[in-house]
Amino acid sequence: MCRNIRPLFNFEPPAYPDEVHEAALQYVRKISGMNKPSIPNQVAFDEAVVAIEAATQQLIASLSTSAAPKDREVERERARARNAARFGTPASA
């Protein structure tokens, strides 16, 4: 899976529409192999992003959990620590 697609479920506050859109866009870019589609492919590319975005919103709305919502800042700091351990760079803000 692409490292730029982040979990969006069970966060407080819930996933923002921009986050869902960016995840859908990244997914379509990954599976199509295109960062920026050509003009003839633009419509299909955009339609795919909209469809993935709608499916993602529906999935997030349908899921349930008994776990407490995760804190975005805590998760961000954990990711920074993993990055520092992996690449040997200091965790920065």
C-alpha cells in the first residue's frame, strides 16, 4: 500500500473531507500509475477519484468500534518517531 494513504477511521475529530479526497486521489494515482493524467484520461481519472471518495466516506460511516477515538497529534508523533527510527533522522515538528 502507498505510504501516503493514512488510516481515516476512529479519529477525533473525524476525518475531514479534504483528507478523504487526498486519500482517494493518492489511491487513483497509485493504481493508474499516473501522477497527472493526460487530457484524454482526465475525465476518467476525476470520476475514479470521486467514486473512491464516496466509497471511502460510506465505509467510514458504516464502521463501528468499541475502541476510544485516536488523537491525531499522538498518532502524528508516533509516526515521526517511527520515521526517525527507520531513517535515522531526528523527529521534527
